[in-house]
Amino acid sequence: MIASDPSEPAFRPTARVPLRILLDNGFPSGPLDGAWWPQSRDLQIECADLVDHLPGLVGLPSRLLFSRPDWDAVAEGASERVITASHGTVAVGAFPTDDTHLLIVVTSSGERLHLLVIPSGTEIDVAEDLMRRAADERNVSSASVLLETARSHFGGVVPFEVGVWEDDGGAGERDLS
């Protein structure tokens, strides 16, 4: 099953598990450099975990660009422009209109990593399959295509509701059939 409805509570483990990320071999070879499977839809908590635990060989994140449909609305008073992590603050921004299920990590060296964001409530076998496919150097599929393929193959449901961010310049109503 792929998590689908942002109005339903996302699976929230009682204890944090190590960062669930899989990166390719480091050579630019396709639209994705790997996949990240956050543990919730909380942008601040999950991005702080990513910043603090991104593999050291990749470099230090200096900016994150996220896809709004992947995350719950930010709590009142919190900022979508800065992530506060143990290693300091990191600037963040959202794609103005999208439904890409992508996170771009810009490192201090200027390298850009394009990561598929797997919905937090996705079943483990589906998530592991998606991670392997996204990190495969032979992959030519975008994040959205990989999620749609998983939906078809595993009989899941639409990964995200597209109208979630309609009031904030995000994805508009679309026919997903």
C-alpha cells in the first residue's frame, strides 16, 4: 500500500529509526539520485533528520527544495524557509507548483541530489522496491512515474491528494485517471 490521503494520520513510529535513504553510486545517470523514506509528514522533523544524518560523503546540505504535497501544512508559527537541525540551520524552499514527490538537496559544494520522497505510510516491501529503483543508475523514470508504477504494480492508491496545497500556490485540481 502507498499512503494516499493526507487527511488520514500518517504512520508515526513510537521511536525514530535510522535515516531511510538509498543513494546511487554518485555518477549522474538519470532523473533521480536515490530515494528517501521519511517517517512522517512533518517537514521540520524529517528534514532535520535528513540534514543531520545524510551520508558524509555527499557533503553538508545547504539548501533543500521540497514538493508541498509530500508534507502536512507547517504548524502555525513555524517556518517553511529554515530547517533547524543539530548541525545548524538550512534554508528551504518549495516548488511553486508541482506534484513531483521530489526533494532536491543542494550541498555546500553546489552538488544537487534529486531524491524521490516515498510517502511515510508506505508498506515496507513497496518502499524498499521504490528505493532500489530510484537509486538504480539505469533508472530513467521520474519520481512521479515511479510512484505511479508502484501504485499499479502493488495495487496501492493514489500517493497524494493534489488539492492539498491549492490555497498556497501548489498543485491544482487534476484528473488522475
